[in-house]
Amino acid sequence: MSTVESLVGEWLPLPDVAEILDISITRVHSLIEERSLVALRVGERNIRSVPAAFILDGQVVDSLRGTIVVLADAGYSDADLVTWLFTADESLRGRPVDALREGRKTEIRRRAQTLAW
């Protein structure tokens, strides 16, 4: 198991994401292309999957897309940005992904923007 796989813990294969969000699998692919979601190949079968924490109450975490874009613009690969989002930070009292789920997007985006410098 890779570091990013173990950091995230729970992963959802794309068909499961479609079912949870009540959308088609092609729409899930569009969300990934639009950078609203990030999918990585994980597990023994190397299946494209999304971190379960990216979904909250049957919807994609609202502030996720902008944060993904900021991190990607800073040069982060998909694996690197997922690692950053799921790595605990004592100054945040948790992980950046948890702060996003709690609605603290300004603080997380500000931190993400500083990574580009």
C-alpha cells in the first residue's frame, strides 16, 4: 500500500461515487476532468478511486474544486495534492481535508497559495 493510500484510508471506486452522488459514471469522469474531484489508481487491482472524504452528505465537498486548482497551479501532482490534503497539520488541529469539510476553505486556500512560492 502506498503512502497516499494509507493516509486517505477509505477510497471509493468511480461507480460507487456515481451511486452516492446519484449521477452517471460519465458525469463522475467529467467532475474529475473539471478538477472538482481527484481520482488515483489504488489497491491491488489498481482501480481509479476517489477519497471518500471528498464527499459529504451525498455531494462533493463544496470548497474542494478551488483548492484542487490552487494546488495543481502550484505544481502539485494529483497524488501530491491528495497527500497534502490528508496529512495532519498541528497548526490546523487536523488535516486540511477535514478543515474543508468543516467549511474553513479560506484558511486552507491561503495555505495552499503559499505553496506556489
